[in-house]
Amino acid sequence: MAFDPRPFLKDLARGRHGARDLTRDQARELFAAILAGELVGPALGAVLVALRVKGEALDELAGMMDALASHVRPVRLPARRALPVVIPTHNGSRKLPNLVPLLAMLIAREGVPVLLHSSSQESTRIGTLPILEMLGHAPLATVVEAEAALEERNLAAIPVEVLSPDLARLMDARLTLGVRNSGHTIAKLMLPMGVAPSGACRLVAVTHPDFLKLMRDHFVAFPGNAFVMRGVEGEPVVRLREAQPIEEVRADGSTVTHLIGEGETGYALPAREAEATAQWTRDVLEGRSRAPVALARQVALIVQHCRDQGSAGRQPLRLVSSK
């Protein structure tokens, strides 16, 4: 029997100012049905658009994450002195070159394992996976392949359906509705099954102030290692030409806000096309060009966090090559 969303829509579908938030249990029940494929077609669209208009509340987000937990596959992350990094990269670039591949590869070069997951991009956007493929890191089709790549190369890039087919299906509703939905929100917080919030560092990027507050509140309620920031076109990289605050969240619940420089106005970026961005990324990695100062500082922050938090009381490791 199909799931009946009408009792939930009576609360959600009253407009931005008249809508009522769901409880955590209600959100868990609703999204368990959505992820199980029990809510489809116009009924699913109505729920997703109502939530889009209202905006997710903290308890709703907690219930969504509760529901997601059993729909994510386990991935064995490498056991190193440094915590692994999980990078959701679901926006792509629309106006600027996509710097996520360079960010990921600079972090991995420091010995920090990096797992990226990505979803289908709009045709007008340049996604992360095509650029990484040009750089020798093709998207991986299975968890086994991802685990091997993490062990051998410190970097694995996967389509989101490899990690959670049911979440991928929910996110694909964007192709019909034309707007993002709550699936994209919970994808920012997703960890492989069995990985504790203290067991990996998530890079969480948002586009709007309301979402920034929501993510801050989430990590107050559910501490874990993360960096939370206003992303560039929704991707977790710093702005290069102006000061950029980034909030470092630690597993003990403490937070530190870092301000990364004042930017550099004279740095010449490549064209936004995938081929040009891939070649520029290769030039930076091989020393023919230097990395943007702000991005190098972001890498240093992430690597230091992962080494310190992964030391588990031992003497923290220091950076080797990041400046």
C-alpha cells in the first residue's frame, strides 16, 4: 500500500510563514517511506516542494538523517594517523572553474584519505567527476573499488548511487521538479554506514545564510569532525579574492572560526571548461603553477585538523608540504 503523505502535508504545505515543522519522529517516518520508494510521483513532489518552501528545521534534519542511516552502504576507510575526509560535491560550477578536484588532490597528497561523492549535474554546470577522470581518477562503480583506491591512492571518487542508491533516486527528483530538495541537504552530512561522526572529517558547504545556521545547529546537537562554510557556487572551496570565514568543528563539540586571508586579486584562473580546469589542476600539482594562496591555506587547515584529530592523544603530526 502506498504511503499517505496527507497528514504531513497538512503541516508542511501552508506556505513559508504558515507551515509547521515536523517532529523528529515524523520526519523519520516520512523520509523512511521516501527512501524506501513508497512515495512517488506528484505526492513526492508535493512533499519536497513544501519542504523547499518552508526550509528544513533542526529536528526535521535529525529525523531525515535517522531515516538515511539504513540506506547508506558501508565503506572501509583507511586506518591512518590522519582522519579521512569526506567531500560531498553535488553542485558543480556555473560561472567559475571548479576547484574541488585540486582541493581533493592536494589533501590526498598530504597522506589524508579523501572520499568524494557526487550526483548528476545540470548540463550548464561543470561537475567534479569529469575533471577528476581527466586527471586519472575515474569515477568508481563499486564500494570495493573505492576501498582499493583509498588504500592505494588516498583518493576515491564515486557517484552518490554507489554509496546510497536510494538517496540518489531522491536527489534525481530535481531533474523533474527543477529545484533541489532535502536529499541534497542530507547528502552534505552523509557518512558511510559504520563511520562515526568522529571517524571522518566532512566538508559541508552551503549557499544561503539560513542553511549555514541549520548546519551550525546540527553540529551543536550532533558533534563531529567537520568544516562548515559558505561555498563557492555551493562547493566546499574558499573564495580566492576576498576574506573567507570557515568554521572548524571538532568531535568534542568545540568550534573555531578561521578567517582565510583577504584574497589575491591578481591570480589568473583557467577557463571554467572541464579540460582547461583539468590542465590547470595538473600544472599546479606538478609545480608549473602555484596554488591560489587561499586554497592552499584551506588545505593546510583541513590536513592539520585531520592529523590532530586522528592522533588520538598522541603527539600531533605536522604538515609536510602544504603552505
